[in-house]
Amino acid sequence: MNREVRNRVVAAWLAGFVLLFHSNSVAEDQAWPPLTFSGDDRVLVFAPHPDDEVIACGGIIQQALAAKLPVEVVFYTMGDNNQWSFTLYRKHPVVRPSAVQAMGEVRHGEALAADAILGLEPSQLRFLGYPDFGTLHIWQQHWGSAPPFRSMLTHVVQVPYTNAFRPGAPYKGESVLQDVKDIITGFRPTRIFVSHPGDMNPDHRSLYLFTRVALWDLERELKPLLHPFLVHHAHWPAPRGYQPELRLVPPPDFARACPWQVYSLTSNQVATKEAALKHHASQFAYAANYLQSFVRGDEFFGDFPSVHLRRGAGDEPATLDVRQSEDQMPEQLTEEERAAYLGIEKRSTRLEGSNLVMSLEFSRPIARTVGVDVHLFGYRADTAFAEMPKIRVHVGAATHDIFDQNRHLPGHSVQGFRDGRSITLNIPLDLLGNPERILTDARTRLGFVPLDWVAWRTLELDPAPPAAPADE
């Protein structure tokens, strides 16, 4: 993908969609339970990029430190893929791989300075160094025998930073997962704050997914509470800018989708949060109005509930998401893209014998130029996640293709049915590795341009009945 197309794709992602549900109501008057700590809590914050720890958890970190709780912040990436902010910061284009990597070091230093304002010592910060704007690609396509991901701007295939948690770690799914597990087992948190699976930024989504799988792998050893936070969502926060007297509340669609908890900051904590955020100078110079929108009196945390699929429960599907069919297309689409826009109005699923049945309902019939992708990643406790299938079903105007990462599978592996504005996929569970859990999302796109998307959700499956004994 050339740079112009990629930049337009990024713009559509970050400025465009409204996902999941739609509501015209405002959540200002909603009351959520407070998030409080106990005396034996250990607080781990996973931040996708340097600045996310302050944006989402600046108050939480201050409160935990004031209560003398152990706190550690882990940065997933160095944030080394933001050309526009780097150009403004350096006052000239930053394009050479070595210069981009140097900006990763700048953002490392900004994190040290910002988090010192919050009260953290350098020893409480860790940097994994995975590729900014590349980690969702790793999650989807770079496991097992697949080659490492190659970073778009630094042009490397492994962690290049000597001050990282594991320098030289390959850009592979199993490397990321092992690092996340090592961090968790080393620190043994009771609470983990991490990015939300419904966040529009791909690094935010992938960090949640790797953390979720790590916790499943470790659930016999420890079970910390998980507190996802939201940063990127279309037209939110609203209004923009520095308005510390206002509450920060979830977007209206998310207000109903997740059970939230809220932490209310004191006025001193709000002021300290703003001061810390300004120390992320390369980002603050580029997007001060946006970043200051998070300097308000609340921070909130919540997750989508898992969906439990029961065997023999009849034909009633479990609904994962529903939204009203109002026009929610991204503002920056061209006229051609707007004409082809395909919104996902409802996603539902059920178990039917040895198959998972996934149904998608759309805002209009599928145009020939529009594709639909459904990801289905199975999990089993007795099988390494790297060895489990990573299935993507791509549905076009007349046919569908099935992939395990980038490996093309026979088309008959999945049955697909169309009925006007809907698609139903009949997916054998053995194609997914006979999973106990499934992580799944769905999206529509016009070529490389994303149109609509529904977030990653977790399906919990009843265990399969034992096989009947063979006749003697």
C-alpha cells in the first residue's frame, strides 16, 4: 500500500467510524459504580503508546501511588509510526528508518518525564518496543511458521531498542504473547488496566487481545481484574479541548454496551494529569486540543461481557451487537466510497451441532466492489495459542475465501449463505481447532479503505459432549 493510500486509511479509521451501536442520547446523567482499590492491590497498566498511560490512567496511577500500592506501567510500542507529529516536532519530514527509530527514543524519554510527574520512578516503567501501527498485523498473520512482521517506517523485523524489555524479540505473535505473560507473572498484579477491544486504534485492540489470551493461559495461576479503557472513538470526547470542569463519559453507544466503573479525580490530580500530558511534547504539540479533552474529572473502565454459547439451546442465536440503521459512514470517504458504504447493523451467532453459525445483517445489499472480513481465532487451554488456527473468512460479491493467517484454505471449508442484506457463515468447529473460546470481529471495506467494523468479542463455548463408547 503506498503512503497516500495508507494515510487516507488511517484518517478514515481515526476520524471516521462510529462502531457497534448507535444512540442519540447523551450519557452525562448516567451513574456508574466507583473504582476503588484495596490495601493489597498491585496495579499494572498496559499502555499501547507513550501518552496512553496518562490519557487513560493518569488519575488511577496517582491514586494507586498515594495509597502506596505497587504500580508498574508497560508500554507496548515506542510510538514510532506517527510521521505527522514527528515532522512538526523536528520541523522537517522524518522518513529515514534511523530517524524514525530515533523518534521512538524521544518518546521513550517523554514517557520517563511524564510519568515522573505522576510520581513513577524509571524502574516502574517497561518498554516492549513492538511496532507502532503494526501489532494488529502481528496478531492476525504472524504466528508459527509465518515470517516476522516488517515495520513500515523503521523497516525492522525485531525489537530494535536496547532499552526494551527484550531487545531483538522478533515481531511475531508468540513473542508478544510471551512478553505479556512474563510481565504478568513477574509482577503478579491484582488489577490490569489495558486498552479496550472496541478502540478504533489497531494497536489498542491488539494489546487487549494479547492480554486476554495471556490471562487465559495463566488463569490457573492468577486471576487479576481486567479494566479496559477507551481512547479512540469517532467524534469523542465531546466537546474537544481543555475543559476540566466537565465529566468524561463513555460515548453513548459504549455507555450501554459495557458495565463501566469510574474513578473521579481530585482537582489536584486533574492538574497533575495535565502537567504530565504536556511532557509527551511530540504528541502534545501535534494534538493538544484532542489530548486535553481527556483532562477532566473522570476516568472510566469497562469491558464487553463474554457471550456464552450453549449446545442444544435451540435455534435462538446470541446477539453480539445491534445498532439502529442510521447513516454512520466516515466523513472522509469519497463519493464513490460513500455510494458503496456497507454498514454492519447486527451480528449474531449460535452453535448448531459441530458448527458455529455466524450471521451478519447489513444496511444495504453488498456491492460487487465491497468485501466483508470475519476473523475467528479459537482458544484451547491444552494447545499453545500459536498452534491454533487464525481463520479469516473473506466474503466478496459472489464467492468467499478462507485463510489461516495467509494460507489459503479450500473454499468448501466454510459454507456461506446470502439472503438480500445478510450473510450467514457455517463454520466447522474443528476448522477453529475445536475451541473452548473464540475471539471474533467483522468488518467491511472497499479495497484498502475500511468502511465499517464491529469490535472483537469473546465467545465462551460449552464443552463438547464425550464421544459415545465404541461397540465391543
